Amino acid sequence: MSKIAEVRAHVEIGKTKIVPVLVQQALDEGHTAVEILQAMIDGMGVVGDKFSAGEIFVPEMLIAAKAMAKGVEVLKPHLAGESSLSLGTCVIGTVQGDLHDIGKNLVAMMIESAGFTVIDLGVDVPAEKFISAVKDNSGVNLVACSGLLSTTMPAMRATVAALKSCGLSGFKVLVGGAPVTREFADEIGADAYAADAGSAAIMAKELAAAA
Amino acid sequence: MLSKRQNLIETIRGGNPDRFVNQYEFLDIILEAPLRTRPQRGQTITNEWGVTMSWPQDQLGPFPVHDEAHRAIKDITKWRETIRCPSVEFSDERWAPAIAHAASVDREDKYVTVFFASGTFEMTHFLMGMEDAMMNFYEEPEHMHELIDFLTDYEIRYAKQIIERIRPDALFHHDDWGSQVASLLSPQMFREFFLEPYKKAYGFWKDNGVELIVHHSDSYAANLVPSMIDMGIDIWQGVMTTNNTPELIKKYGGQIAFMGELDSGPLDHQDWDAKVIAEHVERACRSCGKHHFIPCLTQGLNFSSFPGVYEATSKAIDEMSKKMFP
């Protein structure tokens, strides 16, 4: 197995101590930082698919993301100035009136692992705060809105409406959360819907590619 | 007509119930029993475990606060240095309302029921935050086992006290093990960490007079049912429609009963509709049938978040009993 393949395989199974060692070895062998980063992103793609399919669970996904983060730490000095893998910037938050953060955090982690810079606004986020974050940060091409409670679905509707009518452009809106369905996402004018963290990362990549 | 208790037994054993068990009717839950401090709506408190809980005015319930300043366990390897087990000794005055309530219950008709929350799984992430808890199962399994054993011993010490005071017939035990569509842990990891501790705790309750263990997890947890059976759970309350309850009943009926199938989310909201509730109740009753099933909102106590929903649900269940138990 090549060193690059080893990096990818060990990210997939969440080997937090081994991945940074393998990343250093891959660099020493002459692989570029971009190649190694892409291998880790691909590994996390597999993790996301397995999570969506119910083959792995939250701990496995978190530990894989942690392994990747450890690898990225080693890569960082070598990535300076290389932005070819950046898919853009994603603003994410749980909509106003909803304090649930677990699902949102998982989505943020998977979107970051897919190659986005993530700006996490936290929970109970008013529509104006989403809009300000789009305005205040350069390169925002995705806004992800999360909600767990059926009682906060009106807030999600209002947030999407505010984002769509705020006069800013260049970004797509992705929605998700337990009570949210594809039909509801369509009805409120969101650009995309994701059922879980794995499919959110896939959808984010598709939206970035289509932009 | 069977008593509530007799009807429950006939239902969960697959005998001859004369109507649907109507939600929580068979449990008389002694909520006056002292346990741990909970915030009221609008309050933020730090409880006996050092967990900060906040209940904002506009929310349906309290949330643990897990920013850097508030996590009770910041480093699992040092949990013994930071966590102090709360006392389970309470004064006679604190126990008096619970004892009076228990004494007023007709035990021929209903089960005098202890309410216990939060269970050991929830406690792990209440103490350190979800992300840390989930990763510590992988990275620090020995410490997690020790912490879980410590939490289990606390439950047993509490059980000794309340058993002595009110002689309960049933336990209603909360521990949410999943999201709406998946368990948080794999079945293998769940068994590794929680099967034996729960066997020990539930075994203690049962060895000391508790006849019925009702476990609340309003989530998907179909993949954990074999563990639930091994732990000694008699009724899983909170089973959501995402679990395919009719299939679970076919597969496990007789070993465990299922209470729920009426997801609170789409029914219990500001604009609730009695007609919609009745439709959901009819679907639940017809698809799950008369045995090993108790139609119930998935909410973890005998009320609803919005006034009238619980009562409308009970009324609809009574209507289904008239139709299906002529």
C-alpha cells in the first residue's frame, strides 16, 4: 500500500496517533501537501458515506475527523499559499429559538473535512446574524441552517427567506435537521437539503462545484 | 373490566387485554421524590454533579452547558479529581411528600413508580459534552468504564434509599440512546460499555421488589433492542415510528413491550389538531396491534408540551379501544 493510501486508510478508521506520523512520512517521501490533504478528504468522504448508510456511528465519525485534524496540523506549514483544494467558506448555525448543537457540530466537522473553511455561528442564531456573517467574510459560498425542533421550523423558513432576499449573492443555502424534509426545504426556497452529516458534506461539494 | 395493572400485564405478555393500555395510565410516578436539582424555565443552575443546566424561557426543556468554562469533566483521565458523587441521603422532610403520594396509590390498580433521570449514557455526555464523550469511548475506554461504574453505583445507592422509603413497584428510567434515525453508539460499543452496568442496576431494582422496568429513550434504538432485553427492560417507552415498531413487535414481542409510536414532534406543537392526532393514533393501533404495544406520545412523562395534546391523545386511544376491543 502506498504511503498516501495508508494515510487515507488510517483516517478512515480514526487512528489519531498514527495519521500524523504517516503524513510526515508521506511528506518525507516527496508527496505534496495537496496530494496528502486530498487523500484525507477522500478518506473522510468514505467515512461520511458509511455514516449515511448506518455502517458507522457518531464516535467513529468524530474519531476519523480528529485523525484528519491531527494530519492537517502536520501539513499546515506545507500548505501555505496552496489554496487549490479549498472549496470555499461555509457559514453554519442552528436557527433562532433552537439550542441543539450536536447535529450542527457533526455537519460542520464533515463540511470542514470536505475542504471548506467553516464559520460556526453556534446555536439560536437570528437570520440577521447569518446575513452579517455572509457580508463580513470573504468567499462565503454556502450557508448551512440546522434545526431539531418542529417548533423552530418557522424560524428556518424565515432565515432562508431573509438570506434569499438580503441582496447578497454568490452563496447557496443548505438546510437539515430531524424535522426537515426535502419537501419542506423546497417549499421554503432552500437550495438543498441533507438528511445527515455525511450527505451534507456531499451536498456541500456538489453546490460548490455547481457555483 | 381489568384493572389498569391487569390490563398492562395482559398486554405485555400477549394475553387477553380488554382495551389498549392508554399511555402512562398504569404508572403513578412519584415525582416528589428527591433526586437532583433541575432548573425551572428561565433558570440556569449548576447541579449536584457540577453540570450546568440552562432552561431558556422560549425552550421546551433544559440543556446542559458545555462551553470551556462549564464542562464538569474537561479531561477524562482526571475525572476522579473533579467529580464528587452527590449524596443520596435526604431528610425525612424531603421524603415526606413522596411517601404520602405513594401511600395514596391503589397498588391493585397502578404501579407506584420511581422516576430516575438521567441514565448513565446521558450522564457521560452531560458531564463532558457530546463530542468528548463519544471520542473518549475510543480513546480512553478504561476511564469511561470506570466512570460508568461510578455512575451505576450512584444509581444503586439511590435505589436503596427510595426502595426503603416508598417500596416502588416500577421504575421509569430515562436515558436517551439515539437520535431520531440512528443510535448514537454502534450496538457493539453499546453492549461493551453499557450492558453489564445496566444489568447490575436494573437487576438491583428487580431484586428489591420492583416488578417492572420501563426505559425511556425517545429515539431510534431498534438495533439496541437485544441489549435492552438482556438488561431486563420490560417496556421501551419512547419508541419512534422510525424504528418500524410493528416489525419489532413481531420479532421481540413477549421478551419486551413497546410504548410509543406517536412521535411527539409532529403532534405536540402550538397548532396541534385533534383530528391529526386521532389519525396517528389509529395508524399506530392498527399497525402495532393489541399485544406487546402501548400507544403513547414519545414524550418522557405523562403530559405534553402544549396543553391539551396529551388528553386529546388519550381520548383518541379510548376511541380505538372501542373500535378494536368490541
